[in-house]
Amino acid sequence: MKLNLSRPLVFFDLETTGVVVGHDHIVEMCFHKVMPDGTSETRVYRVKPVDEQGIVVHIPEPTTAIHGISDADVADKPSFRQLAEEVLLFIGDADLAGYNSNKFDVPMLVEEFLRAGYSFSLSNRHLVDVQNIFHKMEQRTLKAAYRFYCSKDLDNAHSADADTLATCEVLMAQLDRYQGVDYEDKDGCIKAPIVNNVEALSKFSQTFPTVDLVGHIVYNAQHQPVFNFGKHKGKTVQSVFEVEPSYYAWMMNADFPLSTKQVLKEIRESQRAQQKLQDLKLHFQSGGAD
């Protein structure tokens, strides 16, 4: 179906150093401009992330593992400030469309324009978020899942017993529906992951490898715990505690979940035990045993 447009519509997507608007920066952007006559033009940019002081921002390794863009890939690319005018002219007065764009891509794009000293008004633009249309039309609630998989209506939704029993039925129906069905992961590997095995289902249903329950600490590619927020995002917990021990005290006294604090305590105690062992080795090597 041809889009019914009265003015251009720009589909766009951003890859960034992280997901915190106001903190993170764009490293890649694609704009696909569809004109009212049906013609289109696409532009793709790699972007060197640079902060307000002109300092190049490191792309954390866990983020690189997701979108595949490393510091080296953008080292010789222009900054957003250098591209801002060209991008602004290309978008023009177009409306904007994306996937989860209202929540992330649009705010991030506006933020980068402001950092570069350009105003990017949304007041006269229509914003189309394809993900919101998807979620509203294909609801992902337990009630919707129960109807989809079990062909039954869920009475007394949001009562603990009804929801619990419905969840059990949905899983059983998923096992039947997806037995032997192929799934392509983000690396392009084809597998049939829905099997009647709890360990396998647990691995498949995990979104990303977190260390704590809420995702403040995650594993990097080397399976090391790294911070997933704040000024130390992407750095290993151990390295941060080594150079800034007060950060541990701050987190333990701040309003973080107790489960997160328990993980921090275990990492800290393990770090201290390793340091004691290292000190003992150095002591004996220097003749301290005498």
C-alpha cells in the first residue's frame, strides 16, 4: 500500500553509546525520506561521539556487542555537530517515524541537535511510532496471550490465582505451538529453542545477561560484571572500586535494591580476598616467610 502523504515522512533509527538520553551519544543514524509522490532517498551516517567539551566518548563494550560499532569504527568519522546542518536540511519539515522512536530516538535526536546549537522543533511535526501501533494492536498482556495461545478469555484478570493458572496454561500452549519452529537470533543463527526443558526455556526467555536482578550491573563480552548506568557505565565494577572506593560506599548507602547491594557486597568481598591473596604472595616472594 502506498503511503498517503501530504508532506515528506522520514523513517529513522539511531545507534548510540547507550540508552540514557542526556548522557549518551549517537554513533550511527539512518534516515529514509519518503516523498508524497512515492519517491524516496536514504542516508546513513557513522558518527564520532563527542561531548560538549569536544572529548571523544568511549563506546562501552556491552553496547558494541549489541550494535557492532566500536571506537575504531567511528574514529575518523565526523561528529554530530559537523553533520547537524546537513541532517537538519535533509529532514526539513518532514514528519518522523520510527520503532520505539517516541520514547528514545526522537528525544535523542533532539538532544544532539541542542548540543550542536541547533533548535529542532517538534511542534508542527507528526510522530509515528510503529512499536506503539504494534503493541496496541497486538497487545502483550497476559489476557491477550491467554486468548491468543489458549483461545479462551481470562476471567478475573489481575487476581493472583487466575493469572498464575493462566500463565501455566500459556506456557503449555507455547510448547505445543512452537515445537520444532525455527527462530533466528540477533547473530543470524537459526535454532528451534522452544523445547520441553526448563533450563533451555530459561536461557531463551532471558533478555540480556544481568548480574543483579534489575540490570544495574550486567556482564560484558568477557563475562565480567560492568556498570550499566551512570558515569561509570561500561566499566568493570572491580576497576571502579579500585580507583574510586567511595563509589561502593555511595551505592550501599543510596536507594538501590537490596538485591543489587548484595551483588555489590559479594563482588567487593571477592575483590578484597583476591587482594589479600596477592599481598600474601608478594610477602612470601620477598622473603617475608623468614
